[in-house]
Amino acid sequence: MKFGYLILFLLPAFLAAAPGAEERLENFRNKTILVFAPHPDDDVFAVGGTMALLAANGNRVIIVIYTNDNKGSYDQEMSSERLARIRKAEEEAACAVVGIPAANIIWMGHDDGELEYAPAKMLCGQATRIIRQYRPDAVLSPDPGEWYERWHKTDHRMAASNTIDAIRAAEFHLYYPEHLLVDKLQPYVVPRMYFYYTSPQEANYFVNIDSVLEKKLDGSLKHVCQFEPSLSKYRPDWDPADRAKAREALRKDQDRKDGHYVESFRFSTAFNQK
């Protein structure tokens, strides 16, 4: 009898330590999460529902955006400087919808489409410093690919590779030693990684976003200049018919699993884990 009680007493602890029994991302409370994004909009488009759930649970969600997206317009009257201002305002508006304040957005400020041409050591150091400074309980980032390089957009490829390189570098004090010697930033091991924009065959983690889907769609539609007709000829607001069409397209494209709207990830607990 006593042995039976002992088993019942130890079972919860055993299950908590068992593989796959880690705390669910969407159930985090009072934790810090870093979301790395190639452009303003990739965060909300890819993981806006998860961000909304995390924010509602009282977590500190920090968005790190590699580029200012100052080239993604077909409007020949648009300038890079004006587009960067528009993208910044749209990103702040989108994040506000899902519960992330503008103060939680970090802009690296690299030019759109040129991330691969930034000095590699500097770029990795920038991301490494942020990881060591914020010491996140989880990092969300584009998937660098478990088996092969598959990103067709240069900034996506580079953001994915650079972030995972920075996660590795952040662990070891001899990478960017100035972070410790000058800024007193200790090395840090990221405990959980959730890679988005992953391929269907590699997705192994799904967050149910049924309760926040409409909020995600509202946030995504704040990026007016990235949808037609504003992509070809910029206007700062929506024609109601165009907005409704774009909303339904976003809804249709949202991942689904077992009858629910989900956001798909490849989950890892070590930087080189498959």
C-alpha cells in the first residue's frame, strides 16, 4: 500500500520530466519570449495568434525585426525612406492589436533584401547581444531547415541562419567576449526554440489559435501596403471590399489541424537538435 502511494506521489514529477511533457508555449505565464522576424509583418503573419495568447497571459514578448522593409512596393512614386516609415507605423499598429506595445519592438534597421550582404560577424553579434540581454525562456524564429536550405527570399534565409547561429554563440563566453567584458552580459543557453515557416513534413508542434484568429487577422490587415491594391499604388486605408477579400484570403491560408486553426512550428530544445 505504501509503495502504491509512493508511485502516485512521484508520478506527476515523472510525467513533468518525461520527453514531450514540457510546458506548452501557449500556456506560458510571466516569461520572456523573443520573436525574430526578417521583415515587419512576418511576426504577425506567421505567429500573430501565438503572440496574442502569450501577451494575454502576461508574458513579455519582444519582437526583433531584422530589416525595415524599405523596398517592398510596386508603387513607382514610393521612396525607400517613406516606405520605411509606413512599414514601421503598420508594424506598431499590428502588434498593438495582438497586445504587444511599440516599446517591445527592436529594429535592427537593415535594408530590405540586403540582409545577406551585411557583415556576418556583426549581424550575428547583434542577435547574440539581444539574446544575452533579454535571456528569453523561448525564441521564435524562421526555420533554418532541419535537412536543407529552402528559403526563396534572401532575408528569410539569412534571418533563419543568423538567429540559430546567434543562439549557439550566446552559450559560449568566447563568442563576442566584449558582451561580458564591457556590457556585463553573461552567456545564456536558450532552453526552447519554436521555428515557424517550417515545412509541413517537419512541423511537430501546433498552437491552437481558434480563440484569437480574428485578432490575428485584424493585426495582419494593419499591414495595408503589403496587400493589393495598395502594394501597386499606395493608399493608407482600406476599401471595405478589398479588406474583406484580403481577410478571407488570410483565413483560407491559415493552417488547420484536427478541425482547428493552428500555427505550426518545429520545436527544439537544443540549437543542433533534430
